[in-house]
Amino acid sequence: MVEIAIAQFAPGADKPANLQHIAKLGAEAAAHGARLLTFPEYAMFTVPVMDHRFVDSAEPLDGPFVTGLRDVAVEHKMHVVAGLNEAIAGEDRIFNTLVAVSPDGEIEARYRKLHLYDAFGYRESEMVKPGTIEAPETFVVDGMTFGMQTCYDLRFPEVTRRIVDAGADVLLLPAEWVPGPLKEDHWTTLLRARAIENTIYVAAADQSAPAGSGASAIIDPMGVVLAGLGERVGTAVASVDPERIAEVRATNPALALRRFTIAGT
């Protein structure tokens, strides 16, 4: 059994201030016994409109933002996951990247968003380059395996299935789920669907208003919401347990009974 946490806040254009907020939320989660804490997508830098400021703000993975994440992880002896605008040398676009940092300050896994948010009037691909399709990177915390994906990827069930096929027990899903008609309903429905159909835990950390819809949550393999944040800024903690996964899969062996597999293209 592992105590994990999600953090919900509204990152802005002030990167040092965002890191300060991350450090504060990290201390809060650690005080509640969390061994892992997940922050939202674009936790490093967010402005209301997807424009060139996202590119101008970008940093490499050894830049000040990831260094700050390392400090939080080492100080609180926990794993930290967060989204950043990753610079691409020689290009006028960025990667929308997640990093998982270990308690000893090492990058354990990376994920570059595969499906860009060119929907609902938004054009993320104008500033962001999609990640390369490759084997999902996972990491282990106290015997449980964790995988990552980002925001709009949630609308593509094959993304999660590939991560589960790579051995993940828990899906970490940072997001900036842009508000709009029925958008929060889509968010909560799809989070529970990914948990239920894959018989895994889902820990989703969304930005709060104004850029995000909030409703961050930790969901168990039967679709039960174990912890949530509604519209609040803060953290929420829940336990993830391999015995619960085994129990659910004994009742609902959907993964064992399926007749199709996922192939990358």
C-alpha cells in the first residue's frame, strides 16, 4: 500500500512563484504521509492564451524548474511529478513534458504529450511538438508501478491501455483541462472510465480556475473516487493498494479476456 497525493493550483507566468507554490504544496502532502505527489500539466508556466510566451518560457530538463522539483523531492523524501514547457534545441516549438523525480533527485521517467489539444477552439500544436511514440516509461514506488500521460491524451483510451500493458498499476494524469460547456463532465466521466476499463488506479491533477476545470481526483480500479479537490487549491491524499487491484481483477478480468491489442503507429 502506498500513500499518494494530487496537487491542484493555478500556475501563472511567474515561474519562481509557481515553484514556491509547488514547494508549499509539497510540504503539505508530505505532512500527510504522501510518498508521491503529482502536480498539473504546465505547472512551470501558464498564461490564458496559447502563444509564443509558452516557447519563450521553456527550459531544458536540467533547468531551474526541474532543479526546483528535485529540491522538493529530496527535502520531503517523496516522488514528485509535474508538467513543464520543455525547450527543443533549434526549434520554435516546445515539448509538453511530464517528469517524475525520485526522492534522491533523479529523473525516473519522462512523458511528452502525444495528442495535442487542437479542439474546442484551441490550437496547442501551433506552439507544441507532439512526443514520439515509444515504449511507455514507468517507475516504481514501494513495489507499485506508475505510468504517466497528459490531459487531452485522456480522450484516447489506447494511450492508457499501452501504459497498462507496460505494467502500470497507477496512472498519473496531470492536466490543464480547459473549462467549457460539459468539459468538467467529460473530465470526470473519462477519468472513471480509464480506471474501470483498465482495472487500475488513476490519479489526476488538474489546474484550478481560471485555466483549468479543477475536479482533481484519485480513483480506484472499480471507479470509486477515493479523494478529490473540487474547485479548491490544495492537496488530497489516498492509499493505492495492489491487493485492491488483484481483488478487482478477480471479479472483472477484463484485461485477461480482451481479444485485441494496441499497436503504435
